Amino acid sequence: MKHVREPAVAGQFYPASRMELQSNLDKLLAPSGKKINAIGVIAPHAGYIYSGAVAGAVFARVEVPRRVLVLCPNHTGMGQPLSIMSTGSFRTPLGDVAIDTQLAEALKKGFPLLREDLASQEREHAVEVQLPFLQAERKDVTFVPITVGTGQFEVLSALGVVIAKVIDACGEPVLIVASSDMNHYEADEETRVKDALAIEQVLGLQPSGLFQTVRGQHISMCGLGPAVAMLTAALKLGASSAELVKYATSADASGDRKHVVGYAGIVVV
């Protein structure tokens, strides 16, 4: 029997009611012109009230293909440093999203450091909150979750190279989603300055520059690993530009400007 990963944060990060969630998504995914075919994106994963508008702007901007790879940080500390799930599905209020077994197996074969692991995703929110956006944009979407719990640049870069090779061999588009919030729990003004430094490196398609900037400037970007791997893969797949679709901080929703989290929505083509 295939494992069904039940929702961990429905009713907390996003509505648990199918009807309410769909209504929410209809507003967040308002069309913004002609959709583009992207290689990768960075999308935030906070509660929809805080970061939903940024995530929605990203997914409304891109043509979501049938196959998606979602890279996320490990907030819980559970499971393997680099983990993957290759069978089963994730459940959301909109229904079940199947894991792309063929894509997952190819990634495991190409990168043996990826370990089959359920524990890292059981309570992790960073993949789960992306899925309703993908489901709303593409009913038949399938995906592979990879949890990135390592901060070693060489490993992240090597993972990105393998991701590019596997996608290149697929013969059809695969969108790479790097699930990440930006700077955490500092004043709004300071967070915006720090985030601008990191965003500049992403827009310049500089995975090494992003890594060095985030570490050197003490920017608490939780999805640094996923972003570095995504950018590395995107460059190998011929990426030529990146666009900041939307930026916000939690203060835009809460009004609290003393302790904020930054959210960047970026599309790489």
C-alpha cells in the first residue's frame, strides 16, 4: 500500500476547507499577463495570510508543467540530511498529489547522497504549502519532494548538477521549485536591506555569490540550500535571466515592523 502523507499544517498555514482554500487560491493566483515557461522559481512557504500573495504571484506567472521538483529546507530536524520520497502521495484539501516515482528514482540513482526518508516530511510545512498552488494551476501535477538539511556548498552544487542532468534526460519540462522564506525575525528595515543583497545574487544567477552573501551577511534565509541547488541546475539547463515577481515582509500583513520575515518570489528562465 502506497504511503499517503496527510496534511500537517492545513487549518494553520492555509484553510483546511476545500471550498475556502479554493476561494483563497482564486484570489492569490489572479492572472498577471501571459504565462512563461520557467526553469525554476523561488517561492515562500509561510502562512498564506503572510506570504500567499508572493507565492501566488510566482505561480500565476509560470506555466506549471506536469512534473515538478520541490526542494525545501528541513525545519523539523527530523530524518536524513538529504532526503527524498519516491512513492506515494501528499494529501491536501484539494486532493492527493502523486509523487513522480520515475523522476525520484532517477535522482536517487544519480545522487546517492539522497536517501529515501519519510520522517523529514511528516511534519515539514515547506513543501506542503506549495502544493495547493500547483494543484490549482495544474490538475494532473506530479512532484518529487527533496528535503535539504545540509549547508555544504559543494554538496548543494553537486546536487544541482545532477538535477540538471536528470531533467535534461526527461524529454519534457520539469519545474524546479526552491521553497524558501528570506531573512527572519529582525526589524523590517534591516530585513529589506539584507534581502535585497541576497535577491541581487539570485537575479544575477550567482549560486556561489548567493551562498557567500547569505553566510557573510548573516541573512537567515531558510531555503538557501534549495535556492543554491535550483540556481546551479537552472544554469546547467541554460537559464539566462531571473525576475523578481513580488517581494513583501510579514509586516505588510501584520503591521509589526520590529520582528518580520521576508518573502521573495523569483522566476528563473
